[in-house]
Amino acid sequence: MQKTLSFSWASALVKECYNQGVRDAVLSPGSRNTSLTLALVHFPGIRCISVIDERSAGFVALGMSKVSKRPTLLCCTSGTAGANYYPAVIEAYQSSIPLIILTADRPAHLQQVGASQTIQQQHLFGAHVLDFIQLPEAETHRGNERSSDIQETILRTLQLASSGGPVHINIPFNKPFEPTQEQFNQYVQDSRTLVLEAEEAFSKPIPDLPSHRLVRPELVGLTTPSRLHSATAKEELSFSSNRNNLNQVLDKEAPLLHPEQVQDSYAEMERPLIVVGSDPTPFQWFNVLPTLAKHPNARIILEAGASLYGWDLEDSKVIKSKIILGWEAWLYRLKHPGSSPFTSIDGIVRLGKEVVNPALARFLSESKHLTQLRFITHEPFEDALASEPSFISPEVAFSWVDLKKKYTQITAKDWHSAFYELKKSYLEVLAQHFNQVQNDTLTDGAVFYRLSTIIPASTPIFLSNSLPVRDQALFAPIWSVDNPLIAQRGAAGIDGISSTAIGMSLSTQLPMALITGDIAFLYDINALLSAKLITQPLVIFVINNGGGSIFSSLPVQQAAPESMEWFLTPQQVSIEHLAQGYGLSYSKIAHSKQLWETNWAEQIQNALRTNTLTSESNHSRANGRNPEKTKPTHLRSTNSASNVRIVEFVTDSQASNAERNQFRR
């Protein structure tokens, strides 16, 4: 049978991506990636969407993987197209989100000769990918040995993505890109057979994958400095899992935390605080957190971005019952004398990335006298706060969760009651303040509090950088228990926020809310080109506080007030007209009295309640279980974007900052 080599190359790669768990692909239209595009859209096991703006496309794929926990495939043509993926790739690397980037490239004879749409694409994303492969050009007579080597390399790279991070495969294509009719028909037939045979095996949830697939490989086999206890290189450790990696560590004669000593350290804490920063690894969610939560006196702080969403955790009700609400205000008040349950904490355990909340960061930094156990995540030995924790490597964590040592402490009822009273009193303070302060001045805090009374429980909420992700704990703490909270805290930029939310909406197939600032919204305005793909309600709440008002709360405001025009970036763009241009419904709240009206609130509630599924159904969707169809529906833009609506709040930045300071006092 006569074949087009480029299509053969592309189709083999697409099949292998599917075998490694890919179920979604985001395609950026182009010519050089024609073979890949045709192979993807005609593969029945992968749902494809088309996003014209590559920068937006990268974040849409990121949002899909945030929810599905599986690698989403990104595919583009040659030239600068792939470079536009870079911000999303950095975020994926920093937050351990699985992505597979396939960039089509010019063949060797078109490199460095001035060919159009040709740049240096090898190692395009530098150190921000877990692996890079430069594939050779497809050849008519390729030896079996070489073919096997290439297949093995591709397999390893694709498996790396599942451990949490992006991988990049660069593929040179020669013309012609289009398959012959006979080749195409055979591909479609073979693909259907492959999907029917493989779907059941790959419908299992992520937690059922082997542990080594849930931890990024560069974090395995690390030397682990300890400021508590250490074992000598000759000491026999009583666990068997990952012994090969352990031996590599021991060969370096580096100190390791003995797993039983780690367990003892935690079990001996009478009142431990578990702090979960954004983006914990899957292993930390599935295995470590349920183990920690079994401590009878454990209490938990979740930063925004440390969402329980999408993870079918053991003892999730127990975990939620131990989450502390109102912690930010109380941690700020620790600067002043007074009784607080926080002063009774005698040990800290930390999961996820470094915390960003200033009050929490200061508390951890000033608690060096307490035992702090830090599970390694994303980057080895994170300690930006100079809190001097004792690091726990994945090898120790693997063993620890298998130990069945029983906690011996008696439940400290007074301790738990103190946190319950703290929660109750703080929620009463919020209600009293915002029920009384209903004048014409609209603040960011009032918006958050009002939305906390409107957005239904269980509705996923995506919080933008910079201020929204900080305001949640202060003004809408109840969301930490009632709603899945998601944030973009890897590189913590404001780029790609709306695109990520759209990707999440496509993946959840549930009503969703995005709370964003005016600058972040305008920065990613091309995301609205994909609004017509959305099949479930997505409400975008835009807090328009005059552009970059977070800088008003930074020291530069006092140090150089005359230079604030270079930091604050108020824009005169009409968000209403933008919404109309993209065909989106729009409403505007400019005064506090409008905020408390019922008509718009009831409309939002009704929209977000539409087709809301149970938590268990949500988890099943997120983890790709129970496939209903052999061939996923490819999402194409329609003539309507009726499922996306924008609500703009025009707030006063000075009054908002004053209100934040008031609650922190």
C-alpha cells in the first residue's frame, strides 16, 4: 500500500499518546502540522478542540489537565507558533500539570537557509520541560532496531508527563502531509479497533496508577538534609519500596530521615498544623494527606490552589471537618498579645508549594522552634521562607504511608472547640460588617462576601492572580470547605487566566465561576474567542478596581507615591463593549446597593445550578472513568456563546485596601 510518510509518522505518534492516557487535544491551526491534525481529529479516542491563538491554546490545555489529571496534547505548526505556548509550559512545569507539546518543524534541508516560518525549535522550552525529543524525519527504509529505539524514547517521554509536568516532542515533516485514501481508511479502521480494545484498561482513575507515575522523576533519589534526626549511610532502613533509588542516595553518604523517625515525629505532636500550599503532587493528595488527617488533633490550612477538587480522597469528610476558616485574619492578629489556638500549635507539616499569604508565610518563618516536616514537591528543598524545615523525600513518603502506627493522643476537645469558635465568630464578624456597610462605595471585599452567598456550594471557582487569590481567605473563607477552589500559583502570573478557566470548563462539563481582575481579564481577552465552545454555564466575575491596585498595598506606595503611574495601569476599555463584540451576556454592578439586589443574584444562582452533578459524578468525570462513548465529540465553535456571561464590578481601590487592613487588625 502506498503511504505518505509524514502521515505514517504522525499517526504512530498519536496512537502512542492515546496508549499513555491522552484523551484531549488542543489544536492550533497551521500547515506544517497537517499530518498531526488529521491523525488527531480522526482518532476516535481523543477529543479535539481548535483554538486559534496559540498563547490562549496553551492555557486552555493547561486548564483541561488541571481537572482531568491526564496529559492534554498541544499541537501547532512551525515557527513562532510554539513559542506562544511558552507561558503555559512554564506554568505547567512550576505546578506539575501534565502536558504533551507536539511542535511540527521544517525538515533539515529547510533549516538555516532562510526558509519562511522557520526558527530554532530544538529545546524551545529550555529547562521548563521534563524531557525533550527531537524526532528524525520519516524515512522509507527505517531499520527495525532504530524504530524500536525511537518508540522506546517516545514511550519514556510520554510516561514522564503523567508524573506531573510538560514534555516537548519536535517533529520535522516533509511534504506531502496528507495521507493517501487507502492509508487514511486503514488508519481510521485500525484506530477504532485500538480504542475498543484499550478503553477499559485506561478508564481506571489516577490513584490506581503505580506510585512512581505520581511523583516527578527528578524528585526521586534526592539527598535529604535533616535538622531533626538522620541515619548514617550504613544504617539499615526498614522499608522495601523504591530500594534502588534509596541505594543511590545511600551511595552518596547523604543523611536521610529514617521513615519511622518521621512517623514518630508526627505522632508525638499533640496539636499539629497541616499547611497545604498550592499544587500538591498527586501522591501527596492520595496517600499522604489522608494519613496526616487521621491524627486526632490535626488541623488543616488550605491555601487557594490547594483544592480538593478532582481527587476522590479517602476520608474526605474528615479532612474537610479539620479545615480552619478565618485563619488569615487571626494570623495577622498574632502580632498582638492575646489568646489564640494558633499559639498552642506544637508542630507543622507542609505539603505543596511555598505559601504566598504574607501572614501565613510570616507565621511559618517565625516558627523555626517548632518541628516542621516538609514533603518535597516540584523543586527540591523549597524553603523560600527560611523556616528551616526537615525535608522528606519521596522514598521516605512511600514507606511512611504504609506504616500502620496508631496515633496515641487523646482528642483535645478544647483545641477543636477553639477553632470552631474562631470560625463561628469570624463568619459573624463578616456578616455584621457587610450587612451594615451598604453604601455607594463598592469594595473588593464586599464583592467576595456577596458572591459567597450567591455561588452554590460545590460549584468550582477559579481565582485569578493577583488580588482575588489573596482575598478569598479573608472575605469568602467558607469556600475552602464548600467549593472546589482552583488557582494558578505555579509561576503566579496573570497571563492565561480566562483561557485556563475555559479549559477547566471544557474538562469538568459543569457550571463554573471565574473571579478575575480587570488587568488579568484584558491581558487574556483572546480567550473569549473560545467562548463558543463552552457547553455549560461559565460566569466570569471581573473586579475592575482601576488596574493593578495590588501595588497600592506594597511599600512602593509609601516610598515613591509620585511614581505610582508606572505601577498602576488603569484602562479605559469598555468591558461591556468587549462582551458585546464577543457575543456574551453582560451586567454591571457599580454601587453597593446594586450588589445586594436580588434579581441579578438569582440569575447567577440559577445559571450555576444548571446540570450540577454530584461530587462523586464530578470525580468520575475528572478522572476519566466510565467512558460513555467510543468516539469523543469534537468541540467546534457555534454561532452562540450563550453559556458564558460576564459580570463587572466597579470597585474603589482605596476603600478596598482600607477594608483589608481593617480585617487584618
